[in-house]
Amino acid sequence: MQIIEQLVPLRMAVERLRQDGPLALVPTMGALHEGHLTLVREARAHAAHVAVSIFVNPRQFGAGEDLASYPRPREQDLALLRAEGVSLVWAPDVATMYPPGYATNVSVSGISEPLCGAARPGHFDGVATVVCKLFNQVQPDLALFGEKDWQQLAVIRRMVHDLDLTRPYADDIYGVPTVRETDGLALSSRNAYLSAEEREVAAALPRAMQAAIARLQAGEAAAACLADLQRALLAVGFASVDYAELCDADTLAPLEGTGDGPARLLVAARIGKARLIDNMGV
């Protein structure tokens, strides 16, 4: 497994790997868990080689967020990727990704503005910018992202389509279903922030979502179901709920019910030091 930290050797390594067939990219911020490893395994099923990027992107963190404390277990991450048969790890530092004088920003309007975009202004500009740079640096034939970050996936697909990025092709942005703990909580690097007591409370999030979905599918009004979902989370110990929305699965436009086509229930809630996000199909 090659571990590369500079752009020139990256391009040389990528050129050699691509001689064997398609190259898949799995972008990450490290602190890898089974969700990330599931992406790697799926990537291996579609490509001759898998590249994984590890970069904690400062441009997607807002003021007062957890950039400084975000976990960075580098050696543990590398050991996990080596065991999964990853061919290349792209691990640039901030100065390599954003050299002195860097002045370019990628912004995807519309789909990036509600939900996490409203709660974390500028977040998706940072995501789009770094992913665009990663695509240009690694030049993958396909890329894989977890569906847990459903809005992020939608933003990236929109960016790839709008900018006519030739690699990866718009149809080769793979969304991989959310990996969950046995109690239903979506795997996330930020779950490490939870105390034992908070971790027990956090399991109420997927349960409350499933209860709301059952009511929605029974024909109840979305507004009442979503309001009760928020109240249920606050009642069990969540500090706040950033949003709980029923949206069109593709455009993220808000829906009033489940009869308008494929829908997604998306929730973000805060407990302790963690901001947890989740989504489920309806």
C-alpha cells in the first residue's frame, strides 16, 4: 500500500495504477470505522485498485466546530486500510491542499442550502471544494460515498453534473447504504464523542425516525409526525434538534406527505459534544 503526501508522486502513482483497470476513490477524513471499510469493500468490487484519501478538511468546519478535536488516529487508519487491500492512501496536509494564496471556492447553490446547509453555513462550500480538488488530484474512474450523509451525496452529484467532470462520471458517484450498530445508530466518527450514557440515549434517534416513518406511511400528516419526532428526541435527552424534514429524495425539496414520489426523512440532533445526522427512505 502506497502512502503519498505530495501531488507529483500522487500523479505518477495514479498513472501506474490505472494501467491495470479502473481506479476507485473513497474520500474520508480518517477516524475510520466499519462504515468507511464498507465503502472500501464496495469499491474493490467495481475497480482494479482503490485509493482512499485521508484529509481533515478545515474549510468544511465552521467557527466553534470540532476541527481541533476531530479524531486523527493515523496509524490505526493505515492499518485498517492495509488489511482491506487498499492500493494507495492520499494523505496531504493543509498546506498541500490549500497552498499559500489559495483563493478558489466551489459553491453548489440550491441543494446545499437547506438542512445541514442552513445549520452549518459554508459547510457544503467546503465539501464541494475539497471533493472537486480530490477528483482533480486522483482522477478516479468512480467514487464512493456513504448514504448517511445524504445531502452531501446530493451536492457532490450535482457538482459533478454541473461542472462536466469527465472523471468520475456523474453516474459513477456511488452511494452506499448506511452502516448501523446493532441498536440502529448510524456509524459515525463523531459517535466517539458520546459518553456511555449519551450513547444509550443516541439509539433513540433511529427508533424515533422509524416510528415517524410508520405514521407517515399510514397516511398521517407530515407536520404532526415531524413535530412529534422532535419532541420525542428532546424528551429522552437530546439537547436540540437542528431539523427533522421529509424531503424529495433527489432534490431535497420539502414534502407534505409520502404520495409525491421517493422521499427521505432527514434528521440532525445534538447530544453532548456530538451532532448526529441520519436519514431513511420513506
